[in-house]
Amino acid sequence: MSNGMPLLIAKGQKELYLLPKMANRHGLIAGATGTGKTVSLQVMAENFSRIGVPIFMADIKSDLSGISQPGSQTPKIAERLKLLNLGEYAFAGNPVAFWDVFGDQGHPVRTTVSDMGPLLLSRLFNLNEVQSGVLSLVFKIADDNGLLLLDTKDLRAMLQFAGDNADSFTTEYGRISAASVGTIQRSLLELESQGGDRLFGEPALNLDDFMQTDGQGRGMINILAADKLMLFPKMYATFLLWLLAELFERMPEVGDVEKPKLVFFFDEAHLLFTDAPDALLQKIEQIVRLIRSKGVGVYFVTQNPLDIPDTVLGQLGNRVQHALRAFTPRDQRAVKAAADTMRVNPKLDVEKVIGELAVGEALVSFLDEKGQPGIVERAFVLPPKSQIGPITPEIRKQVTSRSVLFGHYERIVDRESAFEMLRARAEKLVQPAEPPQPSPGRPAYPGGYPPPPTTYPPYQQPRPSRPVGRPRDTLFEAMAKSTVRSIGSSVGRQIVRGVLGSILGGGRR
């Protein structure tokens, strides 16, 4: 298939094509549960892959893995092929890479605490404005002192140090509230109890590994296993938003391109915007608006168009709208909103038709060659050429083990970072100093002065005093002493147990 050839997605009274050079203008796949959104996503992903465009998508219900295997002509598919007069249908699988934050259903996918940054972590921890400010200060202190924040134990050590030495930072960085530090620590503990600490560490995801093609020039379809991740919606939304932001930051400007460099499907898109602070919403809007020039197409998948803010919805030029059920006033507003954002077709009463669409049927409007929305058409989405539904765990493991990436992300790396640096300095400070040795050939007590007594009567106990001229503790000495004190605390014991566990052959190296 030619790179610039239009992609046939649906067919009604006319064939409806998605133009590759307009695919980075973003899109929306919407509709109620069970109306065919997943199949529409699968058909679009197959078409992008065939022209060499890599794809990323999250598998919420564990039913997208079948895209890796050839489909078959079931009675329902045979009926749809006959209805659309498609004739012979060449079923085929697609090149797929499976990923999983928890490492169970694909290559482990990680980032570092530093890369995630305080803004996204604040949302993940559900922090208020004051607590978010404290977390930002902790990041700033770590950055100013060359302390890498790679995983959760690094962040925990820095939080404890900042809390223990809050007074010394007030004039330079601002007030660090002990209560806020405690709240962040508790949020971190909760994240770890949910297994979220696996999200942080090294080797961190190299985005170049998403941008691959196979030996036939087909784009790699990267599937994130999200069935378990979806149990923690904020973790899911935060991670996908981080991915999107990383693409925006790292990919070069390419302007208008013949086809996208990557297509990013954001399923359950409402989670991205739910309870998001204004500052974060503004950044999301900016990313969606500008990432087009990086050659990235973003397609939001959601049940209700009202889940997407108007400022973002207006930028989604390619639409596949499945059936909506208008049982409540909000549902009726959603139907009207969906109808109002599509180019009018005089032959269709869009508001009425949205409630009548069959499974697999949709109202489709793609951008034309001038970048203008096409007139909305009622049509059936084509059947996918790959398997509908999940594959077995055995086949998933075979696909993963044959990947060129296998073995790289599976090997955990725990290099020196904030926690290790603080621990090393603590161990150095607590080592006893060697007593001074007399010079050769000189009496042990020059001038006849004996050494000071080692014991005193109770009434003559010396008062401890700071040696004259001794400088105050440096920042790193204070850090180290803070870490030493922490060993006696419950948090400190957890940190040390984690490190010793890895040394003694635990799960993390």
C-alpha cells in the first residue's frame, strides 16, 4: 500500500477514507458501551500499521491483543462483508509489541521520578496547592545538589531529608511544611501498596522503541496492558499523559507530513480531564494543539463527547461517532453536542440517527484534502482483518519473547541515585576516627603533658562543646545525618530493608 493512499475505514452509500496527510489533525471515537468503538479503533490501527505508521494504544478490556493474529470469517463477519459488498477479504495479523507497567503481560514500561516531574506526581497523589508547592521544592533541592530521583526510595529519602531540615531551607527555597511532607509520604506509601512503584525506575522507556517498523515496513502496534492499571484510574491517566508530554518534548518539528510519525489512541479519555486542575488542563490543551506539528496524531476514545473539554474537542477533526443513548438530560446534551460538532448533511437528522445506529454503525466525518471536515455520513465500519477478541496468555508470551526488545526492559537497573548517595555519606560520617599516632623518635607526651583522662568523677563531667573554628555542617553532612537518624524510624527501616533485600537477592537489583 502506498504511503499516501487513502485508508478505507467505513462504507455506507459511499466509501469513507481517512487521508494519511490529515491523520495528525487528531480525532475522536465516541459511543456508548457495546456500540463498536473497540473495533473502530482496531480497524484504524491496522490501516495505519499497513502504511508504516507506528501506533500506541491502551488495552482496557484485554480484547485488543487479537490484532496480532490473523482474523477468520465468522458468520457475523461474513454477513458484514456481504452487506458492504467487499468480496474477498485478506485476513492478516500485525506486528505488535506488548507493554505492561506491572511487567506481567508484556515488556515492563517505566519512567523515572525526575522525568515524571512534580506537576504530574501532584495529580497522581491528589495533592492540594500547598502540598504541590512543597513537592516542587523537594525536586528543586534535589536538582540543585545533583541528586537523581529515579525511583520511589529516592523520593522518600529526599522527602524525609527536606522535612528534617526544613528550617535551614526556609530562606532559600521557602517554607516546607512537615504536615505536607507527611501527606506526600503517605501518598507514596499508598502508591507502593498498589504496586505503582514498578512504574518508576530504570531502564526507563526509550520512546524510540515505540517508533519501529517491521521487516515489511509495517508500523509497530504498541499495546499497553491496562486492565490492571485501570483499577487505579489516576495512575493510568497520569502515565498516558506523561507519554504524550514526552512525545511532545522530544520529537522534532516536522510540519505537514505525508503520514503521521506516530498515532496515539487515548482510551477512556475522560479520565485525563476528571478533576484535573486548571494549570494541567491548559498544558493538555497546549500539547494537543502543538503536537500536530511533531507529526503525532492523537485520537481520543470515550463514551460521551461531553467528556472532552470544548477547547480540545474543537481540535479533533476526524470523527467516528457510534450510537449514544439519550435517557437523561445530560445524555440529550451529549447527543446535541455530537451533532453540532459535525458538518451538516441535509439528508440526515443527526440527532435522531445517533440513537438509532446499530452495533458497528457510525456517523463518520473525516477531513478532506483542504483540512475541512467532510459532510457527515452514516456508514458501517469495515470488519478488522485481524482477530477480534483476546489471544491466550501463551501466545502473548510467544509474541513478547520474539520481540527484539525482549531482555532489555526485563533487566532492572538500580544505579547510584539520591538514596544511595545519602546512605554512602552517612556511612562515611559514622566511621570512628583513628586516634593520632605519635611521631617517630618523639616522646608520646611532649612537654610532660599526659593525655586527658578517660573517666571523670561525677561532679567533674566535662560540658560538651563545639570545637572552636569548626564550620557548620555542610548540606550533604546534614543529609547524611538525617539519613542516619532515619534508620531508627519505621520509614528508615523500610528503606534499609529494601536495599538489603536487593543485595541479598531480592526481586529488585
